[in-house]
Amino acid sequence: MCATRGHPAPTGGDAVMRQFIERHSFWSLVIAVAAAVFLWLIFAVWPDWLQAGLGRKKTFVNTFLNGLTLGGLYFLVASGFTLVFGLMRNVNLAHGSMYLLGAYLGYEAAEATGNWFIGLAVAFLAIAVTGILLQMLIFRHMEGDDLRQTLVTIGISIIAADLMLAVWSGTTYQFTPPEWLFGAAELPVISAVRSSGDAVYIKYPIYRLTVLGVAVAVGIGLWLFLNRTRIGMMIRAGVNDREMLAATGVNVQLVFALVFAIGAGLAGFAGVVGGTALSIAPGEDIRYLLASLVVVIVGGLGSVTGAAIGALLIGLAEQFGLAYFPTYGVVLTFLIMVVVLAVRPQGIMGQG
């Protein structure tokens, strides 16, 4: 069946998941049991022996939530990267610079207007336009030449980093979110029980929970866009056989420019979200570029579901490593990547 008519055969993340469960029933059971144990650790009242081994439950749960929210932020950045790199096979190593530039531009807009949401919109639109220019002026003339794309975008990222340093200096900036996003929410998770028998519930910043919710919404929106809309089917068809798609009368370059706009815009969007949760400073472009690369490699090229799984794994590994193995915590991220490449080179949700 043609990819642009009706619903194509399930060859994406859903099919990969079903195939994994069918072929690896033992490991599927192990994963399910591990998930059940983890949920018990989150919601159960810890006995003394468990606290003696793992420390305070509050530390464990906060580390878990920090990993979830960091994974959500990584997904917001990597989702745009997986569209451009994973789907279109365009190596854009200036993606981290787009994140940082979006953060700076969003900060200036928010400060000038006093409205955080205007900063968010400006960052998305400005970086989306930047992505279109990159596609039209650079990538369109280097299609299929991965080495040239890599070298040129590395050069662009270096120049962009120097220009941003010259304009905004080495000062660290941080957004002020709307007032209703300040404070902490009480979660239905018991951290301890007082001698009086009263339960102590864990509180967590509302803004970080909002980041996680936004990441989930963006992930669902991207999946629906790519798998349930005509434009999404055109994008996937153009990646597989652009000549055939062009023969049907579709403007392939316009479709690809749209992909670049969405991917770049998401990087700018993530810049404001991440700059509010953490901070904006030189070097953040490299950090989030590396995180995006690892997430896409672990999750699988071109898979939004894979990017979500990869971001979750990397975020959790980074936070639990910092909390429980501070000396070797940074190694966990790359250990996950090495294991995935050894066992499943195409990534967890990548197509073989």
C-alpha cells in the first residue's frame, strides 16, 4: 500500500515493541517485574532494612523525579534532533547551538515584555525560521553527504558559540516562570511515617512536573503528527523514496523545510523550558547536543517513541549516578549507550 494513502503497515515503534515481546518473552517478563518493584519502592512505606541499604526514601524519590523531569527536557531537545537526524538523515551538529540561541532570544523577549509565554513563542518561531534557512541554504545542497554536513555544522556551531559569547558574555541567566508555576505540589507518595502515625508526603516543584507534562504532550503530538496525518505520511514516504513522492506532485523540499522548522523550533522551545528549570550559560549547547546524540542512538534513529525511552533512560541514569555513584555517575550514561549498541545496534526502537 502506498505510504500516502490509508494507514501503512505497522513498521514503526509499535511493531518493534510487539516483535520484542513476542521474541523475547523472558526479558519482557523481567522488565515487567522490575517495573513493578520500582513502583513498590516509590509508593510503599519503606521498612528499616531498606532505608539502611538505600538511604532515605525522600532522597530516592526526589532522585527518581529529577531523572524523569531531566529526561523530559532531554526529550524536548532530542525530539527535534530525531526528526532531522533520525528521519531525514541530515547530520545537524548545530542543534545544540539552536537550543542555546533559543534560550537567549527567549530570555530577551521575556525580559522585554515581562511575559514568559512570549519568550517561549519567540524562541520557537525564531529558531524555526533559522532551521528553514539552514535547510534551504546548506542541507539542500549537501543531501546524502554526511561528512560535509558534519563538518559544516560543526563550523556553524563554533561560530554561533563565539557570537553568543560575545553578545551575552559568560553570565549565567535564568528565566522567571509565571507565578502559578512557583511553589511545590504535595504528591501522593509517603516519604516517612511519624511516631504519631501521621504520614509525611513528598513535595516536588510544580514547574518540574510541568516540564514532564509538556514533554509527554509534545511526544504524543509528534507521534500523532508523523503516524496519523497526511503530512506525516508524506514525510516518512519522502525519506524512503523522495523521487516517487515528488512524482505524485508533492513539493518534497517544502515538506523537508517543514520538518526542519519543527525540529529547530522544538530546540528553541526546549531552550526556554530548560533555561527556566536550570539556567542559561555558555557550554549548554554542547551538553544538550551530546545528550541528544546519546538519546537518538539509544532510542533508535527516526523513532519518537525510541527518543522518549532513550531520554528517560539517560535522565534517570544521570540523576541516580549523581546521587548514589557521584564518582562514576557520568559513566552510566555512556555505559547504557555501549550496551545498547552491543545488543541492538539500531537502537531500542530502531528498525533493523
